[in-house]
Amino acid sequence: MFGSKTRALQQRAQNVVPLGVNSNFRFWGDGITPYVEKGKGSYLWDVDGKKYIDYRMAFGPIILGHAFDEVDQKVMEEIQNGVLFAMTGELEVQVAEMIIEMSPAVDMVRFACSGTESTMHAIRVARAYTGRDIILKFEGNYHGMHDHALWSTYAPSEAYGNRRSPIPVPGSSGIPKSMREFIITLPFNDFEGFERVMRSYGEQIAAVITEPCQGNCAAINPQEGFLELIRKKTEEYGCVFILDEVKTGFRIANGGAQEYYRINPDLVTYAKALGNGYPAAAFGGKREIMSIIGHGVAQGGTYTNNKPGIAGAYATLSLLKSKPILKTIEQRGQRLMDGLRDIFEENDIPAAFSGYPSMFSFSLGVDAVTCQREWQRSDRELYLKLVEKAIEKGIMPDHDAREPWFLCYSHSDADIDETLNVYAEIVKEVKQ
Ligand SMILES: Cc1ncc(COP(=O)(O)O)c(C=O)c1O
């Protein structure tokens, strides 16, 4: 799939970093893992110099485009004056004000450096606020690498047990067995199961954490009323509702899923699109809850207000606020989704589309998916066959069918046309 320089770099990298990558998700296999040289706008070039239309967008952060001039200029301007002081500056206060202005559910924020840190801090705050330990999460959602929520992110359906009494599956060796005491898992969109668990354990649950859609499992949408049910029941039992907007924040609407679904969670987590690729992350929410930070509740980090991240966030949010950027992405993404849907229809391949135009997925061989257990019945072999053919032709979605296609402001109508032409051709090829 890739050229000789790519394969050589993989071999060299494997000598010095496990799997030859610095995040397990980037490993696609021996000889079939991409190694990147550079990016600009909607394109990336691998180390063999081959150009691709990029639909991975670094797993979501790139909302404007790679090497986006206005963002990079602001970062370069700011870093002339130092990048880290372990003191607070005006720019980060401005970015906090911008996040609060754009996010309906956020009264106060604290910065972090990654989505993992944001959800870890939010969980700590929720536990401190409620004086409870248990976290309820949904199968197929991913909230980062810490032990508190790296459960049931991905496992064969059989390992999850019966829907009525799901078995939490650790996402890694090395997670202490005792952590299982503190986690309850459920299939996404399981209204009845959720009500039942809340009846039994609601008073012991510190937080219910969910992605608004399953951004780490084919962008499966919440069914109508599901997020509202979470809001209602968490309120009833005094649990904190944490909405993990690491993928949806500053992407599906300026005010994220809070705005899109008119939902009012207690805490929200951000990263990814906040900084167009610079390391910016944040968590925030209701003043009453956030105010306990610093009063017996620890939160901090040397790099939380790193200047490249904060400057990247300032420039990105300024652009989102001043131009109809997400609307433009939505229009192009809709055209891509519609075009792909037509191609699968014309070739009699059932395809269940999910997500939003700026971050969508299609699951092949099925008509609808509402949770990861159902998604596992989709034809992932066919999906992969198409991805590999698309990559040969210069279109790059992720290798893993769980990962949505991400669009950015730099994707042009010509990029969409090119992608549709390639898919029309390769879908026909695999049908023969
Ligand atoms: C919804 C969600 N939460 C948290 C994270 C963790 O973010 P990070 O990789 O920045 O630690 C991710 C990463 O993909 C995510 O998609």
C-alpha cells in the first residue's frame, strides 16, 4: 500500500519505539503503516512523497486545515515571547472567556494538554463533588488512556456479556483489577438498561460520562431522547453528567453537542478542534461544581497553559466565531455523505450512515446501528478493502472502520468530487 521509504522508516522506528509509533492507534500493521512527511490544507504527503486527500485529520483536531496560516502566524507571534512560565497570562483568560461565550453549558473552565487529561480531571472533580466513586460509561465510547474510563472501549460482543448485565472489559493489561469496582458499563442507546441501572445504583454513581455520539465507534448517533434521559436521571440521583466533547467540540457546532442537542450537562471536556492541532484541551461546566477546584480538589499541570496550545486555540476560536466555518464544512461534508450513499445504493450495498457532515461514518452490510454490539455485525472486511484501494488512489480515511471521516475547512468541492469519483470506481471494482 505504501512505498519503500515508508517501509524502511517503519523498520527503523520499530527499533526505537514500540510498534514504531507513539500511539498504538497509529499502527496499521507491518509494512502497511503510513509515515507522514508534511501536510497543507486538506492534503498530506507520506515519506515517499505521495499526496493524499486526508480524511483522518489527525483523528479530529484539524478543523481548519493542516499548516493553516492564520493559526500558525498567531502561534509564531506569541512564542517569540516565551512559551511557558508557570504563571497565568492574559491570552489564556481570553481563551477561557471565548470558550464560555461559545459553550452553552460552561460557566468556568480549566485548561489541560490532552483529551485524556480533560476527562481524568473531570472525573476527579465529579467524584469530589458527589463524594461517590462509581463511573458509568457506555460500551464503545473512548475517553482517553487513564485507568478510570479505559473500559469496554472495544471488545468482541461476547466479551461484553448479556445486555442486561454487561461485563466491563478493561481496555488494556495493567489496569488494576480493583478499578472494576468503580465502573459500570452499558450499551449506548440502551434506554431501558440505563433506567434500570440508575434505579439500582444511581445513588452510588459519581458521574455518567458519555460522548454525545460514539465518536470512537462509527460516530453512532444518540437516539432521540437518550441524552435527555441521561440528563434527567443524573439530576434525579444527584450524579454529575459529563459530556465528552473531545471529538464533537468546536466541530459539530460552535457550541458543540450542547448547542446541537440543546443539552445541559454538568461538565464538558474539550481538546482536538479547540487548537487546530496545537496541544490545547480544557474541561469546564457549572460554576458550583468547578468552584470546588483548589478547595481540597487537586488539578494542575506544568504544560496546561502552554503558549502554542493557547495561541492555537485563540486563533482557531477567533476564526470559528467570525466566519461561517462550520457551516461551510457541513455543506461539503453533506455532499460527500450524500454522494457516498448514492454510490452504495447504486451498487446494492446496504450502508448505515451515522454522525454529522463534519465527522461521519458508514457501516456496510447493515441498515442501522445503535450501539457497538450492533456495529460489530457490519462488514468490516469490505470497509477495509475499500479503504486500502482508496489509499492506493490518494484518498485517506482511517484504516479502522470505527474511526469517522473528518472534514476540515480546507476540503474543497474539488476534493469531494475527486473522493466520490474514486469511491464510485472502487466500489464497482469490489462488486465484480
Ligand atoms: C471522545 C474522546 N475523549 C477523549 C479522548 C482522548 O484524547 P487525547 O488523545 O487527546 O488524550 C479522545 C481521543 O480520541 C476522544 O475521542
